[in-house]
Amino acid sequence: MEIKILGPGCSRCEEVHKRTIDVLAELNIAADVEKVTDLRKIMEYKIFVTPGLIINSKVKCSGKIPSKSDIKKWIAEELK
């Protein structure tokens, strides 16, 4: 599983990263988690408000900090 956190490195982006890591640990799932801070790379995903959460190349969230339950749901969807 490949997960990307999109954003300039602000506190909101860091919170999305922390929650994602926490959820992966709770579910005991290994994933490649990458922070993407380069604006050009962020724009490739066609999101205009950060933070963004990408799971397996699919935009799951943009412009807000998702709840852990939402992150769990999106990870489960990608495991099917």
C-alpha cells in the first residue's frame, strides 16, 4: 500500500501524517508513507487545498484533517 500526505509541512499536514501512522499501527498494516511537499507534485493530484491524503494513487481527502475512522475506512477499501 502506498500512502502520500500532500502539503507544505504545516501543523495540519503533520496531524494527517500522525493519524495515518497511528491507524496503520492499530491495524498492523505495513505501508509506504511519503510526505509530498513539492507544490508541482501536489498539483499533479489536482488538489488545490492541503492537506491531502492519497492512498494507492487515489485522492481520499483534501483540505481537511480526516478522522481516524475515515482513514481506517479508506485503508480498508484499498485492501479489498
